[in-house]
Amino acid sequence: MGMGEVKQAESYRERIARRAAQEIADGMIINLGIGIPTLVADYIPKEKHVLFHAENGILGTGPSPAPGEENPNLCNAGGFPVTLVRGASFFDSTTAFGIIRRGKLDMTILGALEVSERGDIANWIVPGKRVPGMGGAMELAQKAKKVMVLTTHLDKNGRSKIVRECSLPLTAKACANLIITDMAVMQVRSDGLYLLEVMHPYTVGDVIGATEAELKLDGEVGVYR
Amino acid sequence: MRNQNPFDKVVPIEEALRHFHDGMVLMVGGFGGVGNPPSLIQGILDKNVKDLTLISNDTAFPQIGVGKLVTERRVKRVIASHIGSNPNAGAQMTAGELEVEFCPQGILAERIRAGGVGLGGILSDIGIGTIAEEGKQKVTVGGKTYLLETPLTAEVAIVHAKRADRLGNLIYDTSARNFNPLVAMAGDLTIVEADEIVETGELDPEEIVTPGVFVDMIVQSEGVNWRWAWEK
């Protein structure tokens, strides 16, 4: 990824991506959103069979091509050149979303501006400030079998992005299953949001203190390093 | 002048550009600039066509594809799923200079397809419980509630194909297919820009993605005339 910077100690983004990759099971069809979700591909063990879906019409994207090997038309939904894996296919945008709505997508990994304790996700508009549009996020959040949110725990102003009730317009209701942040791993269950793990060196107290949503505990909280 | 053979739809770009006018509804295939037809877009810019209603997945990037139409302020209204990669679109929207109707991407694709295949609309549950449902009629089928999504067509639809035969049968290149086959069906007049034009009969019928019946005109592409965002 790099952008030319020197390889440093693992960033919080990379740790989130590494933790997220643990959730990926053999045989999954997965859509990766832009940002931290894109990094997850780097942490999936080679022996696992997964197919990546790109909503611009590819099933079976592979790693970035070597410089000079790019086909400018062969890009992921973020606009970056990709390669293909064996068995890849191309299709138009209705089929790309048919795959999602029909329930063929096992997992989508998204970023978010806010996630509520019931799993509501807001990630497409900050009215009056930033209005990029929803792109394919509504379909992905509403229809993927499993929805994993990767985000910083706090926004730029230090406010919890994990909230009781989203204040921003929603992308989809009650859709998130697992939330992984730089502070914690949280699971949305029918009776609330559970703190499963804290990211080292944060403590359970740190995470509860930094989270606006009510965090429930179910047995011992793990520590992810 | 059109060619004598009605099944030979190849025309000089000047003839195609006669069909673009101020205030028109224009639909454009592509995704993030990939699959936008570069020569036709340049023609629209050169002809000073303005006040466009643009139906397109997105507004690409400021100097790429349909993004240039926004940057050069030729668009007054856009129906799209995403404008985030073109800051000019957001700025014009905030300033009240550009009207934007957002539509979830897969639903936008289906609305275009619905227009293109003569359907009166489609039913979907995408966006229920969000602001995307505002103003839409709800329809209950088999006990489930859906939103009625209306079809989209355009006065002119422009698409970018890898290869066209003279009849207008089309093949696309990799992920530049995206919205193009849908947009090709939804134009009252559909103009194709092709990287390569071959004689009718040279394309394998099994491989044709868009049948030529949807295509009215074909122009030769001059190729992409922008640098991609990843080309640094």
C-alpha cells in the first residue's frame, strides 16, 4: 500500500485488518469496501479459498498488478487496477448487485461514520458537510449474509462512533454483525452489543469509557495484540 | 448523412454530435470513469453543450470522463449513486448549482435496465428505513413491503465498447462493462464509441453482450484522453 512511506511498526489500521481476516472462512464470497477493509486481503492465508466480489462487475479479483502491467479498464470499485484469479468472471452492474441481493455474498466489510448498538450503520452522508452518496453500500449492508464494520473507535473530534442511536442518516438498519475498531472487537446480538475483545493495551474500562453505546459482557473479554 | 445500408451504423463523430443539445437528458455508461466514452464526452465539451441532466453511476474524477462535464459546469442535475470522487460535484451541490438525486447503485442499474427493457418500474426493499425511501410509493407483495422504483431512459445514451461491428453488436472490456450494456438499452438514441469497429459478422454471436438492435450510431474512439487517478 505504502504511498512511499517507510514501513513502520504495524499501524492500527493494519491491526484491525489482521483481526478482521480471522473472521474469513474457507469458501467465502467477500466484498471489501474502500479504506481499512481493502487491507484485509493482505492478511488472508493463501490456503484459504475466497473469492472477492467487486460491485463494478467482477467476481474473482486478485492482487494489484505490477507497475506497467495495469489494464486501466480492469479496476476494483475503488478505481485501482487489479488482477484476476482463476475462475474470475465479468458482468454488468445489475448482475453485480443481483449477487448481493440474492444472498450470494457471504460477507461485506465496510467502513462507517457511526454504528449503533443494534447494528444500524451510517456511512454515506454527513448532511451539509460531506455528501458522497451511498454508492453500493445500502445493498451491501442490507443484503450481505455477514456485515463487518472496520472503523476507528472515535471520530476526529474524539467522539464515540459506536453509539446508542445513529444521528446521521442510515445506510441500513440492524445490519452490522461484528465491529472491529482500534480499541475493541464488538458483536451485535439480538439483546445488545457485546464487547468480545479489547485491542492491547486498552482495558475493558478504557473501551467502556470511550464508547457511547452500552457494551455488554459475556464471560471473559479477550485481548488482541 | 447516414450510410445507405440501414444496418451500417458507423458515422463520423460530427454527425453523432448533432444530437447533443442544451438541456438534454444524457445517460452515460461507466464507473469511476472506467467505461466512460472519452471522445463523445470531449465532443460535448467542444460543442459547448450545457444544462445537462446527467444519469450516470457517478461523477468520476474532476479531469476524468463524465467528471469533466461537471468540472466544466455543463451539468445542472445528476442522478447517480456516488459523487464522492469528484470534489467539484460536491462543491457545486453545496453551492446550490448542481441538483443531485442519489440512488443506491444496484437500484440505479435496475432503473436504467427497466427503462431499457420497457418495464414500468421495479420493486425492491433496498433503502427501506432510510432517507432513500422518501417520496417513493410502497407496494406490498406476498406480505412483504417494497419500494416502487421508477424506470429511467434518456434522450441520448452514450456508451464505450471495446469492439463493435457495423450493426452495433457490442463487446466490452473487462470491468469497463459495468453500466454500459444497461445504458445502451435505455437511450431513445444510443450512440456507441468503440475502440475497434469490425465488419458485421466478425463478432462471435455467442460473445456479443449488447445486441445491435439497441444501437443507433457507432463512432470510432480516439481513446482515453486523461490520466487515471492511479497513474502517478
